[in-house]
Amino acid sequence: MLTHQTVVDLRDVEFRWEPGGPQVIAIDELTIGRGERLFIKGPSGSGKSTLLSLLGGVTTPQRGEVKVLDTPLQTLSGARRDHFRADHIGFVFQMFNLLPYLSTVQNVLLPCRFSRRRRARALARSGSLEIEALRLLTHLDMADEELLARPVTGLSVGQQQRVAVARALIGAPEMVIADEPTSALDWDRREAFLRLLERECAEQSITLVFVSHDPSLEPLFDRSVALAEINRAAA
Ligand code: ADP
Ligand code: MG
């Protein structure tokens, strides 16, 4: 087991999408502890998804350093960053990004195709990848045979969300990053979804970073940060 106490350590980061384009991120410091559940709020267009791209090593800053699990991401090649991300970070996207030509179980198992480490962890837990996928889906109330036989495009938004969560959690990555995954739900369902996500993360000591423009979700988290307060670029 890894013993890192700090999962994210971001210092003096400046980022723009294009040379000469507007600065989108200018953050002096952001640290996220192991097992923490952090809410990052900010209006649409304020740079939330951009910040998550930096935390996941999808992009690298022009200045400063983003360390995840003590690894400075900018020292890795693009291919190694992809690998690092697959090994250590689970993503839940706003539109879930489920692959329509794969079954629910195969969607959940996708990270195990890209990460040997997550495959090994899933196997160590349940002895078989399918059984581990079904274990997670059972926790999320999605293991019904009729549901599993449906194409993912035939699932409701709430059900697709659960599949996306199982996919983010499989193989116990150290961090789960969620980019406004509740915007399509009404309040009661948003809260239930969040409780579920938090419970699953807590059980495996997974750090949760959740961004949203919706401040009503804030009380459900350990800590909340307003992006505008830490981001000097958001003037
Ligand atoms: P939020 O997630 O808070 O809505 P974003 O991070 O998506 O904000 O966007 C912040 C700014 O960066 C916006 O001006 C947006 O147009 C720009 N932006 C976001 N993604 C890209 C990209 N892939 N290429 C170029 N500009 C981008
Ligand atoms: Mg966004």
C-alpha cells in the first residue's frame, strides 16, 4: 500500500490553453490530503475543468509544478502521464462517457485494460475481474440481471452515473476526480448520488475531488474551495 499523506501538491502553477491566449489558471498553492473529500466550486467558464486536466496530467502548466502522489507530472512524457493517470486516478465525467458498444460490465472494466496496476488490484480483491465489477455494481444497486443485459444507452441517467462511478472506482485508484457529474439530476437524487460516491471512496480510502457550479452541494464535503479565491487568473 502507498503511504502518501498528500495526494496533490500544486505550486505556483500558471496555465493558458494557447500561447498568447488568456491565462486560465494562476494558483500559488493547492494541497489535497489522502482520503480527503474536496469540493471545488466556481461558475461556468471559471477554469474548473482546466484545473482537473492539470491534476490529472491531461495537460501540463507553462509554469510551476503539479505533484500527484509525490510524482511531479511535468517530468513525465505524455505517454507516461497517460499511464500514471490510468494507474492512479478514476474519472467521472459530466456526460459519463460510457462506451455505447460495450456492455455495462465491460464499461466498468475499461480502466483495467489500460492499467496493469488496477487490474492486479481488482483481481486481488475478488479473484476475477468480472466478479469485482459485479461487486461494485451490486454496491451501487446496479447488479440486476435485466439491467446488466441492457445496452448502456438504454440505461437512465441515474443508472449511467452508477456505471461511471463503478468504472472510476475499479482497481482502487488513489484519487477520484468528478467533473460536475450531478448537473442532470434533481436535488434529492444529487444528494443520494453524492452519499453513494462518498461512501465508496471512504471504504477504499480514495481521495475525492469534486467540482461543480452548484454551491448547494458544498455542505456534503469535508472541505470546500472557491476557485475564484485561489485562482488569480479568474479576475
Ligand atoms: P469550467 O469547467 O469552470 O466551466 P473550463 O476549464 O472548461 O471552465 O474553461 C475555462 C476557460 O478555458 C474557458 O475560457 C474555456 O473556453 C477555455 N478552455 C477550456 N478547455 C479548453 C480547451 N481544450 N482548449 C482551449 N480552451 C479551453
Ligand atoms: Mg467544466
